[in-house]
Amino acid sequence: MTENMNDQLDASATFSIELTCPIGLENVLENELHELGLTNTRLGEAQVKLTCDLRGIYLACLWSRVATRVMLPLTHFNMDSADDLYQGVKSIEWSDHLSVHSTIAIDCHGTNKEIRNTQFGALKTKDAIADYFVEKSGQRPNVEKQQPDVRIAVRVKREKVTVSLDLSGDSLHKRGYRQQGGMAPLKENLAAGMLLRAGWSKNSQFSQLVDPMCGSGTFLVEAALISLNIAPGLRRQYWGFKGWKQHDHRLWQQLQDFAKNERVSVDDLTVTFQGTDREQKAIAAARENIKRAGLTGIVEVSLSAFQEHDFSWQGSTPLVIVNPPYGERLGDEMALISLYSQLGYWVTENALGGVCALLTSNDQLARQVPIRPEKHTRILNGGLECRFYLFPVVEGSIKRGDRQQAVMSQGAQMFANRLQKNVKKFKKWLAADKVSCYRVYDADMPEYAVAIDMYDDWAHVQEYQAPKSVDEEKARVRLMEIVTAIPSALNIPETNVVVKHRQRQSGKQQYEKVATSQHEMIVQEHGCDFIVNLKDYLDTGLFLDHRPVRKYIQDNANGVRFLNLFCYTASASVHAGQGGARSTLSVDMSNTYVDWARRNIELNEFSDRDHGVVRADCFEWLRKSTNEFDFIFMDPPTFSNSKKMSNVLDIQRDHVELIDLAMARLSDGGQLVFSNNYRRFVLDSELSERYVVKDITAQTLDPDFQRNNRIHQCWVFQKRG
């Protein structure tokens, strides 16, 4: 059954329109319409229905900061077949809305068992409109997908079909000022809706707006447009109603002229707009958007971390609004705990008397803000379900107490106590041996199954793979407690915590990136410099448990020809060079680690003539080599099935052949140091019959690894005289 709405297009000029909006902002949109004098409204999901005249349509298009589109429904009907769609569309009196010379575009949304894809639905709609005009005049309108004279929307929901004119023509979030965005820019109408939800207005109670992670500046620009009373639709050139037969150009022009005169003078502004971001690309985009919006000199943005920027706090009621990262992966989420906590404390220290408004998809992260939220609103941001929190920064809402204790659970406090105990235990050893990179915790408490390594003032956290019997949510909560406890327990910045999930790796997996942040830093060990990367790979580039092994190599390397097999990043070769080795040769099959090894050698100013690096399968290289070496070190993986190898490596099965090949390259009186980290490894007894073998495992464990004395096993081999 068809319910046509053409009777609303008579001289009374009363229309029933639908304004769509982001989910969660329906009330904000309704309030906005009421302030425009458009009060005949009814709320729906992600929309507000409005009955108004033509002037009301234009006001909504021109002034709504929250609406996404303005739709004029023409008909509703039930559809049991594709032909029902065709007939329902064709029955509309299209000549009331467009001429045969108009260009059209069809947007079809939704499918059912009859309309199985939107392209088919759009095609049936186009055919129906074309046939309507062919029967009337023998001609048909042309299709123009980009900026048609009339845009037609078809919404299919189960058996129900709604056909509408899209009077906005394009999404209303496109204000015309934004050409660029940051990594995840907010849509303009979503940003404006949240500002209005937080209480920002042209007569705002707030003295300033601060966005400490401003990205491309959308919050700042939208807030300034609100304060200056600049109609968001003024910059738009394309409107869907301009090709509509009911369009009144004179009335539209009058409303535009009136809107231009409504702008508040900059001299009358009593609020300020400040933003910071750490990403240069984001700040460049923000400045371009600010310029295009005509707000240069009004909105200020700076390339800086918010903690380091000197904001000009004025008045007693700032609004701090922020869309921080949410953490798509577990490691990212854990690292963000400290960021949210730090943001919350920064707000309490600087914005007392104001409000902090925060959008996030992660409730656990929101709880790290040490302020009790007044309310939160469910909002969809790009299809991701989020919560928009309002935190009143007033005495009664701030969680008082120690900076970290305020958000620490009992479990987190217990974990912090253990970390502090370990640091105290290692203090004398660290000072005596000048160690700055060490393991401070290694699953000391079974329920907190992580390893924590310190690299200067950075904590590298590796979560061990939990047994299937462990509840995932419980493990997740414990990991969050760990990361919450680390900054205060270890006295490091909250942002200096990196979290990874560690499980057994094989083949090329051990060489693959887990991130792309290129977070490199230089650390020192026994007079050597090393490049480490805490974020991009599962391993950092320096095996801390081998620190004593490397020192042993350094102490015994003077004048030797040194061979480093399975060299990884060549840290052992650097120690040999520092110890006076005549030459070093480092062999590994990974392009990544060969390049890393060369950079470590170059960093320590050793010449590539005497300190070479070769990319090769160590087995194949040993079989072909005729060179002789005085000192050989190899620390092979437990297992590798890399395609770069001619065969699969299983260290338990293959270690005899590997050691024999290496010993064939060893000079008389030389030594081979063999190590591996396979905990169930057993050295074949026949090797002791052929060579002099000494187990030095106990001597290669510094205090930070003595609790976990199976972290590796290590032997020295020499030829029998």
C-alpha cells in the first residue's frame, strides 16, 4: 500500500522532514532546532522529525551544527518484490519535484531478500523515475553522481521502503573548511554535538576551550564557530534543495544574508581557544583548517605534548575537551592507561572549577581519570561505540590521594610493592656494575605473569601467554593493574611503559614487526652502545640475560678473530670489538637484523673492513667456509622454519651437527661459546667425548636472572690437545 505525501506540497507549504544525526545526539539536535524556533519535533533513533515550512527547512540546513542530512520523505510503502519497489517509486508525482532536464543521483541504503544489494535497489529506482518521465514527455533525466540537481534516497528496512529527497545534498558535517584530517579526525557535526552536550554555547559559561590532543583541530574550530555565531552552512556551495522545484531562491538568499550579519565581532569575544598535539602532521592540518575557516589569530594550536605546554589558563571555568586514542590492540590499550591517568591529573591541576569532556570507546581507560564523571552519553564515532564522559573538575568529584594510589586497586598496590622490593634488592648491584638495562620482574607472582625489563627510564612489559584455564577477562584486569602500578613503583613517566603479548614464535614470525612506531633509543652496556627498539618488534634488539656472556666475550677477545653466528643485532660482536678483537664477522639470515647489526657496529665506530656482517643461513655458511677463527659465539633459536633456510632448524635435534661444523672452523687453542634458551635442552653426551666441554651457565646469570635460572644454558667448547 502506498502512502503518497504530495498533498503536503500545496500552497500551505508545510513539510514533514527528517533530520538525521549521530546516535546519542538526538536530544542535542532537538534542542538546537528549538532554539531556532522549530519546535514541532519528535525524537527517533539517530534522527529528529520536524514539521515546518520552507523557511524552517532552510534554517535547519543553514544553522544546524549537529544534523547529518535533511530529508523530505515522499512516500512509504511495503515491498514484497523488486517490482513493488519499481511501482512504488514510479507512482510518485516526480514532476512536482524535478524536471526532465534535471540531473539526479540515487542513494540506496539497506537490503532485504528481494533487494540483495544497494546497487540493484538504486538501479530499479532510477528505471522507475526514468520511465515516469518517458511516459510524460518521451525524455528522461540524466544521472550525475557527484553534485546532481536532485539527490534521491531510498531506505529499505525489511519489507518497508521510504523514498526521500535529500535536501542537504551532501552530509552537513562537510562545512567547507576541512581539507585534511589527523589519523582519526572527528566529523564536524559530531564534534559540535559533543561541544553543545558539554554546555558550550555562544553565551557560554566557560572562559576558554582547551583541547590537549587536538589532532586536526575540529573541536577548536567548531567551538569558535559557535562562539562567533557563524552559521555552519554559510561556506557550503552545494545544496540538494537548489534543484528542487519547491526551492525559493529569494527566501534562501535572505536567510543567508541575515546569517552573515549575525556573526559576533572578534572584539566582543570573551573566550579563548587553545590546542596542542605531539604530531607535526596533525598540527599542520589543524593550522590549515583554522586558516580556511577564517579563524587565524582566534584559535591557537602548538606542536607540543600537553604536559609540557604552557597554556594560558584564564577565568575559573575552562572546558577541556579531548578525543584521546582508544587502543585498538591490547598492548596499545595497556600503554594508554598511563596516558589517561596523566591526562586526568593534568586536568585536576590546571582546570579546577571547569569541566573535562572526554570521548573514548574504552570504559577501562576512562576509569583511569581520577575524577568521578557526572554523566556519560553513548555515541557512535565512525561505527565504533563510544562513551562521551563529562567530568566536573570540582572538589567533590576529584579522587584525592596519592597520584597513582587514587586509581590503584588492591592488586595493583600489591604488585607495586613487589616492584619496589625488587628495585631495592638490585640497587647496589646496578650501581656497582653500572647496569642501566635489566630485568626488574619475571612472573615473581604467578598470577601476574609478565616480564618487565628496564631500558634506562623505559619499562618494557611482556605478558606471557596464559593457559587456556585462565579467564581472559581476569587476565586482562591483572595486566591493567600491572601497568597502572609501574609508573609510581619505578618512578618513570606514565608514557614510558610499553606492553607486548609474548608467545612462542617460529620461522619468520620472530622477525616480523608488531608495530610501526620506529621507537629507537640508544643504551649503554660495559662501554658499548646499542640501538634498541621497544615497540616495533617482539624482541628489543638486546637480550638482557646474555649480559654476562657478552662481558665474558669482551674480557677474552683481545687480538682474536671473532665469529658471531645467529648474530641477531651483533651485540656480541660489538663487545668483542670493544675487547680488542682483531676482527669480527657476524652472520644472520634476517635482512632486518643484518641491517641492525651493521648500524650497531657503525654506532660504535668500528670499521666495516675489520668488522663484517653477512646475511646467510648459518648452516650453509659453515659448510662452505674455509676461514679460521679464534673465538666463536652462537646462540641459535630453539626452532626455525624460515623459508630463507634450506632445512628446518630444531636445536635439540641439530645441535651436534651445528657444533661440529663450528668447531671445524675453530683454531687450536680457541674457544666456542654455545648458548640457547630451550628450557628442556639436553646437550648430547657424545660431544664431551670429542671436545673439552665446560658448563658455564651459573656464571652467566646476573642477579636479575638468577631467580629464573633456566632463561638460557651456556657451554664453552675447546678442542682436545
